[in-house]
Amino acid sequence: MPQDEEQKDPTESSAATKQHRKPLKTWLKLLGCGLAFIVLAMGTYASYIYAATPAAIRKPVFQHYHFRMQVIAGGKTVDFSNKQFQVPLGQACSADLSGEPIHFHDGKSQMTHIHWDNMTGGMVLKYYGWDHVGGVNGALGYRFDQPPLPQKVSVHGNLLPEEPADAKLYVYIGDEHSHEQRSTEGFLRKDLESFFGKKSNVPGSSETSLLDRLFPKAYAHEDHGQETAGDADDQQLEEINNLLGNVVIFSQKNKPSDKQVQAKFDQLEPLSASTCGG
């Protein structure tokens, strides 16, 4: 080896290696910070949607009752028999938990089908486009009861007509004989069984047996022998349909007259002896 060849300084080699490692460490730190931010953001969003979702939506429980509903906006009655509101019958007669909490089907305009427990009138209106209860935009919320978590429960659509300027909601319950005004907030916020003051005859429990679900005291969506609508009286028909009541909702600036309200209750759709076909 030539005497004049310079010997390499081991300290210089070590310094070069350290210089190489600095960008790698910086990159790893940035990557770690980025991942931590993503995890934090996802956790924050999950916490938000969980808090913004009603408990009835987070973990839905089987239910099956009905109520007749009429919505009047700017003097015009919404036609829920329009195909954009209607859904195929599908599993509506099943004891299985439906994928959607609210339905109109069989071309019926007033008969509102509720398939999840503890639903409110505000949820029903939001499901079709009138959001008076807030929460997750464009959805009733998210399910947290089965993977993949969470699952968005989207609204059926923005289908209700635009509410008139300065409109208020006026809510009434009744029948062809009489009616009474009820609290708008009560309709929007209370579960519908509490609002109508009548319990569903279908036990609202995920632990309910299949037989109890299919054959409750009120035989919603069950056809019983040869009985027809003409053979059953009003009370029997309400039991067969598991009907909680009837509600008329006006969205307008001024309070409707008693005559206007009662006219709507005089137009209630007749009940069928088998709601599986209507």
C-alpha cells in the first residue's frame, strides 16, 4: 500500500451515517404524527356521530306498529302514495329487524309503518325531508350494533315540499268523531307510543321470541282466517293493524280552524283486516 495514500478517518464515516439517518428519523416522526392525527380525527368524528345519534338508531330494536299520518304544507296535502315515498313490501311482514325504520307501502298514503322501537315524530318527518330535530345531516344517525361500524342510517329522501316562510307546525290527533291539538315538541321529541298514549302490542325487545313477534296481541301484518274488513268493528281493526292513532300535521303560518282540522280526520283511509296487503 502506498505510503502517501490517505487513511480514512472513522469519525468522518460515523458522522456521514448520522447525517443519513436524520432525514429518516424526521420522516418517521412526520409519519407518526400524521397517523396520530388521523386516529384522533377518526376518534373525534366517531364520538361526534355517536353523541349526535339517538339511542333508538344506535342500537335498533324490533318493533312493528302503525299510525295514520296526514301532512299539509301550504294548504296542500302530501300524497305519500306517490312512488317516491313507497317501498316494496319485501320483509315488512317478517319478524326480522327491518333495514329501514319507517315505511309507506302498498300504495297507502296515510298508513305509516314503524319497524324500530322508540321512534319519534321528528324522526319520521326528518326521514322524508323536514329536519326539526337536528343531529347528523342527511341521516337519522349511525348504527353501532353490528359490523362494519358505524353504519349510516340515511334518510329516505328530501321528498316533502318546502315549508312555507314563517311556517309553524300545528299537530293534532283524533278520528272522525273529534280531535285535539297536541304539543309540537311532544310530537317531535317523544317516542310515538308516549305521544299517542298507547302501547304497541308488539313487544319492543331484541330478546322477544319469534312466536311473540309473529303472534302478538295485535296481529299486525297477519291475516286471520276468513275475517274481512266488513266483519270486524273499529276496535278490532285497530288491534289487527296495531294502530296507535291518527295524526294531522299542518305546516303553515297561521293556526288552522277546527273545521279545517276535522275535515282531514273525516278523510282517514279505511283500515284493512290484513295490513300485510295494505
